[in-house]
Amino acid sequence: MKDSTMLTPEQLLLRKTGIGGSDAAAIVGLGKYSTPLSVYLDKTTDAVKETTEVMTRGNVLEPFVQALFETKTGWKVQNNLQTQRNPDHPFMLANLDGLLPSERAIAEFKTAVYTKGTKEEWGDEGTDEIPKHYLIQVAHYASVMNADMVHIGVLFGDEKLFNSYRKIHTLSARTQSPLSGEDLDDLRCDFKVYVYKRHDDLTKKIINKERAFWFDHVLKNNPPAPQDGNVDGFLKAYPIANDRVVCVSEAAIAKIQSFSETKQKAKEWQAREEAEKADILKLFGDSSLLVDENQNPLATWKNKSTTRFDKASFSKVHPSLCDTFSKTSTTRELRLI
């Protein structure tokens, strides 16, 4: 679960010197939150790796998930580890959630939100039927540590449950009253342990992919091509336009026309959405809740307060400060002619 918010300054610097577990899936084309290009930029620039909501939630709940894991398995987890490096392939790094000395294995902790696809992504407990990007991650860790097995403890729930678990753990830590096994059993958490057993073919494929990425791209300052369908990747790969003109094929012209039609349909759907939204707001008036005949809630329209920086007012009072701290950024805009 480790991300940049949990790593020490030394570990953040070390991360630039190799490929970590969260990078591995992106490099083999299975990244959920990153691409080969974003990993390349992370290794070759001063850019700070973006922290996702999933990473933040996982880090906050990691001690709680570890407690569940230790209670369920009876194993003691060794954590607070330094960055690990594969001695045979020094470009491979690992910031582990924990080790299981008694089992000569690795422990990894995750949280998973209940969604329609949760059951499809996570299979039977005790198997390695886990999301593909996590499978690549733990396979990478097993290779770095030359371990035969990785045990993955997963806490399932929704945001309300996760917030409750976080508060419970925070309270127990503040009062210096660790949760007992009975306490954890009483919570009846939806917690499962999955097992990855090192697979030689998968290990070789991951090592070969990472080696090629490191030596052919990172060390040669040769960025990989953006992934098809990833707009952000193309903006990062080609941030500045020149005067060059490209003559495209009939197939490319058809794509431009299709995009134009899609934009027009999107405008029509947006207008329809606004009209239907207005119809629903009309039902509310000054009320805050809509229900059906059986009093089942259907929709809410409640007050929500937000605080934003008023740049216009600030610039009038402090014009010089506003100019000093203003930043101009340049991007490219796509327009159809």
C-alpha cells in the first residue's frame, strides 16, 4: 500500500533509481492508475507521483488491515522495512507492506470498495484470483525478494465502513488500547486472504519487460509512446506544437468525422441532462428529499458549502502579490475546423 505520502525522503529518491511494484503493472500494459509514459516521467523528471484516493485510503487503513491479517492467520508481520533491491536485477525495487519471517513469505495489504465488478476482480479466498494490476505487483515483489509466496490481506467495504474502521483504529491507538482478536471478530469485517505462489513464466516476463523499459527508455532518455486512448499521455508526450503540417489518410479523416459527431451528440445529451435535472429540481421546491409512495428515498437536494479562493477580490487588494504568485501554464487545445 506504500505510496509517496508514506515513503521517507530517502525512499523517494531511491524510487527514481528503479522500478517499484506499483510501476510494474503499468510497464506491462496493465496499469490502472498509470501508464508506461507516466512511469518514465516519474523516473526521469522531478515530477511528484500523484497520490490517488485509493492509495490514501489504503495507507490510512493499513495498520487496521494488518491487525485483521495477524488475527486471522496467527502470523506476526515484520514491517517498517527499508526499500529492497533485487541483487541480480538492481533496477527492480520494492517498498513492502511487510514480511512473514516464520513463513519466509511477503505480506501485502489492500482495501477494496464494493462495486459491480468487485466479485469479478476478486475470486475465491486462498487463490491468486486478484485484480491483474495487483497480481503483477505482488509477482514483482516476489521476484525482488526471491520469495515463493505472497499473502494478500484484503478488507472489503464501502466508504462509510472504511471511515468507521479508521475511527476505531485511531481511537484504539490514541488510548493505547490495541484491538484484541475478539474485538476484531466482533466487527465482522469482510476480510479475506489471497495467496500468490511464484510463477516462473510470469516472473521471467515481468523481468524482461522491466529490463527493456529501464535500459531502452529510462537510461536512454527515450520516452515510450503514449498509450492509445490516453489523452493525458499525448499531452505530456507532445506539450508544444510546431509549424509542421501532417497530411492524413482517409481512415484518419473518418476518425476526425466520427469525433465531431460524438462531440455533437455529447452536447445534445448534456442539454437533455440539464433539462431533465431542471424538471427534478422543480419537484423539490424548497424541500430536501424526494420519496416514493412507500417512503423509499429517491433523491436529495441539500445545501452544500464550499470555500474557494477569491482571486478577483485578492488582486484588487494585493495586486503586486497576485502578480508575484500567478503562474502561466501552456497546453494544447484540439479544435475541429
